[in-house]
Amino acid sequence: MRPLIVANWKCNPKSLAEAKKLFNVIKKTKAIICPPYPYLHMGNPKSEIRNSKLGAQDCFWEQEGAFTGEISPKMLKDLGCKYVIIGHSERRKYFNETDEMVNKKLLAAFEARLKPILCIGEKEGEEMDLVVKNQLLKGLKNIGNIQMRDLIIAYEPVWAIGTGNPCKPEDAIKAASFIRNILTKLYNKKLAEETLIIYGGSVDSKIARDYIKAGFDGLLVGGASLNAKEFRKIVKNA
Ligand code: PGA
């Protein structure tokens, strides 16, 4: 199977004109592009991004109502999104997102028929297994076998994100096996084996392939996804 490559643009670029420029270069890659909300309308089937797949970087846990400033999963679905990143470490750090909030967002995303990309991973100095187990057990509460089919898990050690210091593929894949082991205890074995687990954290075109060779199902790319040429190389090399 072709590796699943996800571009997480974070809060970039500053203008629609720049966003369109970037779209135009990467639209043929078939990667999943997760731009900021104001650029999601480009995901309209008639627009630039039609060859790629569209995702959002977050969503709220209610579908509608008096929640000023929030964006609901059903709105994202209606705009053409297929995917949504949930629980990214930057949301946990800057917006105090807890595993309980992550769980509510996951349930709402499934309800809207989006495929959530759940981000988990330890901070510098933390024990990977303790953190990841806790994030999984709390984050996946009340999520059953049927919903699990659409879940993607991104192992992103926080210390490797945006630092230029990626986690070595041989270490990262140990974390992926640990994650799969936990899934095997929570879900039916086949599903646990088939759940896509991708890696994120300072991936560039030189190392992208190493993670796929090690056994990852794809990559979540932040910084390098803003450089169209480099991102195309990542997709090609992976
Ligand atoms: P990075 O970000 O590639 O810039 O390290 C990855 C992410 O935050 O998903």
C-alpha cells in the first residue's frame, strides 16, 4: 500500500495567495493536505486541491450551537474534508487540551464521518510507554471496533517536532509496536493490526523513506510541507 503522507501546515502561510501557490505545486501528490481553516474552501471538489485529500488541523466536539469561535466536524465534512488531526501536541501545549477533550473530539469526528488522525507522543524526559498508554486509554474511551476502522494514529514524540532532531526510525518503530500492542488488547486483533500508524517529527526528504522501511504506514509532515519542492520529494521518496 502507498504510504499515507499528511501535510500539516499549522498556522501558515500568512495569505491566501501564498496558500494557493503552495497548493498549485503540491496538488498532484495525492498527499493529505491540512491547511488552516480559512483556506479549506480550496477543498471544494472544483478547486485546486481536488487531486489531493483535504484535512483540518482540529475540530470542536459539538456539531453546532453557541460556541463562539469553534468549528464543528460536520462543517468540516460539508467543506470537503475527509480527515481531521486531533490532539496535536501544540494544541495540548498552547490550548491546554486534555485527553478527555481529545476523546470528545474523536467521538464527534467519527459522528461526522471524518477520519481522525490522533496524535500521541511523549515530551523530552518522559517515558514513552507510560505517556502513550495513558493517551490511548483515555483518548479512545468509548470508541468501538466500527469507529476504529477509520482511525489513524500519529506517533509524534514532542521533542522531535519542529526541532530538526527526528526520533530514529528504529526507536520510533518500537513505539509503534507498543501502540499496536495496546490496540490489540482493546480491539479485535485484525483491526488492531490494520490500524494505520504514521510517524511525525522533523521529517524531511532525506529520511522519509527510512520510516516507511522501518514499518510505518505513513508520515505527518509539518515544517517541510511548507516547502513545495521538498514536500514533493518527501512524497516521491517515501
Ligand atoms: P515537523 O512537525 O515536521 O515540523 O516536526 C510535525 C508535526 O507537528 O506534525
